Amino acid sequence: MLKNSEKALQNRFADLEEVACANQARVLKAFKEYQVNDSLFAPSTGYGYNDRGRECLEQIYARVFSCQEALVRSQIVSGTHAISACLFALLRPGDILLSLTGSPYDTLTTIIGKNGSVRGSLLQKGIAYQEIALTEEGRPDFPEIAGVLAKIRPRLALIQRSRGYSTRPALDVASIEKIAALVKEHSPQTVIMLDNCYGEFTEVVEPGGAVDLMAGSLIKNPGGGLAPAGGYICGKEGLVEQVADHLTAPGLGRELGASLISSRSCFQGLFVAPHVVLQALKGALLVAHLFQQAGYRVYPSWDEQRADIVQGVELRDQDEVLRFCQVVQSNSPVDNHITLEYAPMPGYEHQVVMAAGTFIQGSSIELSCDAPLRSPYIAYLQGGLTYEHCRIVAAALVEEIILKQ
Ligand SMILES: *Cc1c(COP(=O)(O)O)cnc(C)c1O
């Protein structure tokens, strides 16, 4: 079964290898341009003034992601924090935040305050929120986006690249560019912000040039499985400064913030990220093909274009989801003896089960799987540091799920 799937996927794998090669070259070029040397890997202390390692890493991020400026910090605790910092830094009472791609990722619900008056939420601070639903096929509704933009002229428009916990397709860079062009046309003052989580290095170009600001997590794609914590924010110079002022304090901005975690891991993680993303994508394709052949619905299907590393597999019920996640957990290098169950998680509306037998806590560029407790019962699998590991897990999934259905 495994061998047949791999054979059927040969051409897809070859295409993805091309993408990884192009991205590796782009990253290497930035490392050469900024003359990375090992004195930049030393940690800094205290205020972190004149932290040359931090500054160099941020310049490289900006270059690799086609942005003017970047903040890459361990003080940004997660992807959610990175996005939240951008929203709170830029939105004022009376402003409107408009989501252009349906409901944003689960953890943003609390930040926005969508589900009632949540302490400290955007809504509580007097910032209004609206969203434009996706079409039935889960694509951006371009005519509706144009109409609403022209009418309400929001201060900030949010785009989400990855599918998140949903069955909609991830947005490719061309679609992000198309949406951004619509915003520029119909509401030129609006800040275009992209949630770039899980999208990095899945295509040969990054969407940084098309948007004003974007954010993501270092324990996903760009950390390459090596960065031990942190988040990044990239974008236009003036905007990144505003977010930095919010993250530290007005006037302190980006000048402070010691590199307390290993800078080398962040440099090295970015360097290997194109390859690690390739491993994850190949693993996702293999699982997609195996389950599709066995009659399951998968998102995306194996022959579809990919723009994130997430693979959804629709299972029959919550028990099958739990077993699926357990197979991933039991075949992980860390915590493989653990028995999983559904539990509430901070920031998430529904209970979730998470398989994360990872070296870095919660790292989802490492092979991991999560599923919210809601219908349809979909397990979202992502990551994989080596294709070989993905392959072992795929074989176990065949054994424990497909052959026992
Ligand atoms: C993971 C993710 C986030 C939030 O990231 P955390 O680091 O888990 O806080 C936001 N948006 C999307 C689409 C994500 O995949």
C-alpha cells in the first residue's frame, strides 16, 4: 500500500523538491548577503542593546520574506501572540477590523472578543469586527470583499493563509496577491495583514511583498524544528516599528530584547526550514494518498496544489479521531507512552485532542496532529522533521485505522 502510494506520488514529490531547492537558494543568498558568522550566535543579556545577532537574524527574515523589516523574538510567545500584538498595536477605538477570509483561526476568537465580552479583547476596547464569509467552496468571495471594503473602509483587513482547523483550501500566494490588490483598489488606507502560519516555504515565493504586515510562529515552518520558541512579524517599516513599540514600550521599540534563547538555533532553523517543510509536505501527501485510496475524504486531496503544511483527514467519529491521534503520539520520539484524550485548551472554543510527541513543546513543524471535538470529525496532521518518520507513522495509520475500518 505504502509503496504504491509513493509510486503514484513520484511526480508530486519531484515538484516539491524543486520548490525546496529554490527556497534553499533564497535563504542561502540572504545568509551570504548578511555575512552570517559565528559571533552572531552568542546570547545577549539584560536589555539586549546592540544585539548584533538579533539584528542580523531580523534582516535575514525581512529579506527571505520579501519585507522591509522584521521582528524575530523569543519574547513573542507564539503565533497567536505575534498576530495579537499587530492587532492591538494598530487598531484604535472606533476602528474596524475586517476578516476577508471567513472566521479566523480559533485562538483569535478570544482576542477579537467574538464570543461575548472577553476581558481585554478588541471588542471591549471599542474596536468593531466584521468578517466576510468564504464561498461555498471555501474560497475568498472577491466581489463581496470589494463591495464591503469600499463601503466600510476598515482600518485593518486580515487574511489567513492556512486552512487552520477547517476544510477550506489554504490560500496560495497568487490568491493573497489578488486579495491585496482588491484592498489597495477599494480601500487604499487599509492595512493588509496576513496570518502566515504554516505557509512559509510551501511555494517558491513568499507573500511579504503583497501585504503590509504578516506574522507567524517559530515553532512552525520557519524555525525548521530547531528554534526553541518565538514568533516573527514582518512588514512595512513604519508598521513594524509600531508593533515593536507595543511589544516593548513606546520609545523602546525594537532596540530592546535580549536573545535569551539560542540565536544559532534560530539561524540554523531558518537555514534548514525549506528542507524540513519538504519533509512535512511529502509526509502529508503520503497520508492524503493512503486515506483517499481507502475512501476517506482528505483536505487537500493528494493531487491538489498546496499552500500550507496541514493535512486534514475526515474520520468517521470522534473515537476514530482519537485513535488516529494516538497512533501519531505512540510513534513519536518523545512522550510516546502517553494516552491521549480530549481536553479544554486555553484560547480554543471546543475541546481538542493534540498529539505532540515533540522535542519542543507544542511544536507543529514536528510531526503532530490535532483535532477539535466537533463535527465533521477531522484530524489535522502537520509537520515531520524527516520523511522517514512520516513514513513510519503513515504505515502505522494504515495498520491501525485503514485496515481496521
Ligand atoms: C498555529 C496557528 C496560529 C496560532 O499559532 P500559535 O503559535 O499556536 O499560537 C494562528 N493561525 C494559524 C492559521 C495557525 O495555524
